[in-house]
Amino acid sequence: MNKINFDKELTLGIPLIDKQHEEYVKRMNHFLDSYHHDSINEEALREEISFIVSYAIEHFDAEEALMKHTNFPLSKQHIAQHDFFKQSADSFAELKYTEENVRKLLRLLIDWFIAHIKTQDSKLAKHVKKIQDAKTSEI
Ligand SMILES: [Fe+2]
Ligand SMILES: [Fe+2]
């Protein structure tokens, strides 16, 4: 699996969210480095994964607080997606790290996460920017 490039496409223009997404990508890329390193054992990989997942959950909480704070109209569907990620990540905690299972796990941690940024998070960012712009024009 290739490393993730944190580029313009992933930058949404809300500094708090962008910073957290960048940190997530950094941790994920670190995991990919370890994974491609033959001598690393399953326990170490599990530790890295739980470090990544707990960061993702912290980040979801920050986004959900922002949704509440700005009365985001699509929060229900967005939070449902966060819950899907949490449940899916939980189910991997029980499974052995076979090549097939790690491939599925990476599909969640990378493909799902990136798609989520580009769809749900990007809608949230647009909403927050609209509110910020309205506030600036009031002054
Ligand atoms: Fe999100
Ligand atoms: Fe996000």
C-alpha cells in the first residue's frame, strides 16, 4: 500500500481540521513504513493501529463539537459515518493480522478515511466557512 500524500485535495481550509487530518496521515504513513519492515511483529503493529484509531476518535469528537457549535444540518449522517468507522475498527481488534485482514483494515483506515475527508468533512468545512464569512461581514 502506498503512503498517503497530504496534498491540496485533502486541505479543507479549516486550520483545526486540516492540522488533525495531517497528523492522522502522518501516523498512518508511519504505520505503512513499519508494516513494510519485515522484522516488525504483530504486537507492535497492533499498538500502532490503536494509536491511529484513538487519534481518529479524538478527531471525530472535535468535528462533532464543531458541528454542534455551528448547527451543522448534516450532522446526523456525518456522525453515523464516524460511528461506522469506530465499529469497524473495533471489529478488527478481535481478528488476527493475516495479510487479508490487514488489507481490509487498511482499506478502512486509508481509503475510507480519505473518501470521508473529501465528501463529509468537505461539506462540514464549507458550512463552517460560510458561517465565518457571515460573521466577518457583520463587523
Ligand atoms: Fe468527519
Ligand atoms: Fe475528519
